[in-house]
Amino acid sequence: MLYLWIFLMIAGFVLLVKGADWLVEGASGIAGKLRVSPLVIGLTVVAFGTSAPELAVSVTAAIKHSTDIAVGNVVGSNLSNILLILGVSALIHELPVKKNSLVLDFPCLLLSSALFVALGAMGNAVEWWDGLVLLLVFSGYLALLFLLTRRESRLSPAPAAVEPAPELRGRAAKWAALLQKSWFLIGLTLLGLAMVVGGGTLLVDGAQYIAESFGVSERVIGLTIVAIGTSLPELVTSVVAAAKGETDIAVGNVIGSNIFNIFLVAGVSSLVYPLAFTEHNLIDALVALAAALLLFVLVLTGGNKVRRAGGAVLLACFVGYYVYLFLA
């Protein structure tokens, strides 16, 4: 029975990753056919799609009242994104940080991390009204991001020829061009959504069973297997990009993903069921806040870069914290 659940968890990971991929492709294709601007698509469809695995897992866990998995997934994903993904990527190639990220994204990441800690600590849970606060701040962040990006696009010189956005040059755009049928893109979107939901359900059920079988807490399972598993696509993508020297948006993407995880994933999950905040959850959330602060300090002291030495520090912190998890 244990091997069956391990297999189902792996299947859940595959469904989550591939489903999110198809969800983004289908939705981007539909938006393109409706003449929605690439800017709006990038800020909404693509950004949402990259957080779809975490959202599916945490919401499913909240529905099943497994709040340790829901909180652990959010916090663990953020820790993995900063300490593991950026740590490994920086060891391969130094990661430059754009000025816009320092002005907007980093402060917002620190705000979201601190707000999550404060809301959870005040009532020993992130309640539905706390979730509304998170979603409200998230809406403000998106609006500000949209306005700044739109202003930049107006100030930048117009290209000689209009190129489709990168997210529209993928397989969804290729299939759309070949088939010219909206029903295909709609079907792709719905299939991707179903795969994400189904994969999240399998993953949470498998995590619960394995936690019970080995006597490991759901908190640890959420922080490790579930969180790292949902971050694997970003890890592979970032490492490959770093190896190719394509590091312009690596840090920005990770920070954006972390902001989405707290505001969107935790916000929506708390609307489904209150996310209990135990003493251990509070420690984990504080560590995630400390990781964000550490990254900010490394960038500022590294000349707006995450240098190789900084990557080594991040990776050492990742190993140290997860060793602590299993020894505590």
C-alpha cells in the first residue's frame, strides 16, 4: 500500500507540473485570440499558472483540514525558492538583480512575509478575514505592478516589428496557429485545470498517508516533500537558465513567485478553512522572513547581484534548516 501511495504522489507531481503548463498555454492562447495585451497576460495568466501547483496543493489541504500541509507548502516553497533555487543557480552563475525588483518586489516580499507572520501569530491562525487582507494587498501589488510596467513600455522605444510575447511563442501559440480553433485552446485550458486539481488531490492524500506511515508530522512533509516537489519546475528552469547565462530575470521570478505564494495561495486557502498557526509554523514562517532578509542583504552587499559566495551562504542555510527539521 505504501508503494502505491508513493506512486500516486509521483503521479500527482507530474499532473501538477504538466497541468500548470497546459493551463498557461491554453489560457495564453485564448487571451491572445481575444486580443488581450501580452502585458496583461504576463501579469495574470502566466503568473497565476506558475503558482497553480502550490495553490492546488494548499487549497486541497485546507479542504481536508490538513492545515500543516497547507502552511508548510507555502512556507517551504518560499524557502526552497530562495535558499535552494537561487543558491544553486548563483553557484553556477552570478545572478544580477534589476533595479525595479529592488524598488518594488523586494519590499513587497518582505511585507508579505512579515504580514503572514503577524496575521498568523495574532490569532494562532490565518482566518478568512486575514485571507481577505492578504488578497486585498495582493490586488494593490498587481495594480501597482501593472501601472509601472505599462509606464515602462510607453517610455521604451517601439520595436521595428511587433513580436509576440514569449509566453505566446510556446506550444499553445503554435497549436493555435495550426488549428485556428478556439475550442482546442479552451479544451487545453480545462484539461490543464483538471490535471492541476487532480494532481493536488493525489499529492495531499499521498502526503497524509506517508506522514501517518512513518510517524512524520504533516508539517515536515509539507515543508519538504510537498514544498520542494512543487518547486522542482522552477529549480530545473533556473538551473538551466543559469548554466546558459540567461540570468536577467531569475531573481525577479523567484521573488514574484514567493509574493504570489503568500498573498494568493495562503489568502485563498484561508478562505476555505482557517490555517492553524502553531508555534512550529510560526518558527517556519519567521525563517522564511529571515531568508528573504538575507537575500536582500546579499544583493545589496554584492553590488545588486547574488554572487557565488552568496549562493553558497543560501545553500548552506537551506541544508542547515532542513537538517534541523529532522533532528528537532
